[in-house]
Amino acid sequence: MSITIAPVSPRDPRAEALLLESHALMGALFPPEENYCLDIDALCAPEITFLGAEENGVLLGCAAIARAEGYAEVKSMFVSPEARGLGLARRLLQHLERTAQAEGIPLLRLETGDKLPAAMALYESTGFARRGPFGGYVENSSSLFYEKTL
């Protein structure tokens, strides 16, 4: 398997398809007021780096970091169902960490949902620790918040 991870435009049709699939899943699992998905326009902001994991022209996964004051937030982490179990999310997360470290960003934070056990296991196994809400987030019935010092 020869997978490359590199920046890609969220407007790339392959990325749009992944994001729509991710948003549909989040919409099925969580109430609208507890969904914090960024839309495609928001993902095109200059403070965001959006990455794709690609094999033979097929985009299998995506992830982003959104830079904030003193930290960066992991956003839009999603791997297509047919590519799950291959370690792509871990590789995308490692790439995001290296990007943040190269920019001198000291801390990564994220919000995920309590109905995503694979995501929780990934973050906890890679050194993320639970914390309370940050930024504009508020405590709710399904959000879990994590951070990792780089």
C-alpha cells in the first residue's frame, strides 16, 4: 500500500465527498447543536491546513488543523469506511502533529463525540488527555475534549 499524505483543497471533489460522508455520519450520531463540523468554506480559511490520505488517486481519509492562539485544533478527521483498520487516522494525526511542531505550536486540542469509540481510542493511545471545553465549545451530552502537549 503506497499512501501519500499531503495538503489538498477541501474543494477537491474527492475531499468534498469525504466531508459530506463525515458530516452525514455526525448528523446521524449527534444532535445538530452538538455537531461542530466545519463546512467546506470554513476549511478553506488561511489558518487551516487540510490534509488528504491518497492511494492511486483515491482520497481515503482527511484531517485538518485549525490554528488558534497558543494551540491548534484537530478538525475533520475522517477515514472512508473501506479504508478503516489500515492505520490511516493514526498517520494523518502524526502528520498534523509534525506540521504543528514545525510551526512551533505547543499544544493540540480537539473535540470528538462519545459515540466514536475508535476515535477516542486513537486519541488516548497517542497521548491525548481528557480536558474540559475550550475555545467556543460548551459542555454538552456527547462532546469529549482532549489535548496533547507537543
